[in-house]
Amino acid sequence: MEYDRANWTPAVRRSICTGEREGGLRNLHTGQFRSECCIRTQKDLEAFQRKYGVDHLPEFY
């Protein structure tokens, strides 16, 4: 998927309380997060990584 790489990066947001994970894009300048999908399994995570062509995704809370 094409996105503005100068301003956005793929990332995973994790809930402190439940551990639930969301995949999306995070703005490098403002920290704004645009959620795209819920990541429930390792397969979900791998599919999200393939979509954006990355091997590692930063996680934040």
C-alpha cells in the first residue's frame, strides 16, 4: 500500500489494560495514529507486515 513515508510509518498500538493490538499508520511528527486493523494472531501481524513491506513494527501504548 502506498502512503506518505516522509510523514507516516506502520506501527502497532497496544492497550495497556487488555493487551489488544491494532495495526495502523503513525505520524512521525505529531504521533497521530490511524488504525487500520485489529491484530489478534501472529498471522494477522504477518499479513500487516507484508502489506507494508516491513520486517519489524514499533509498538507503543
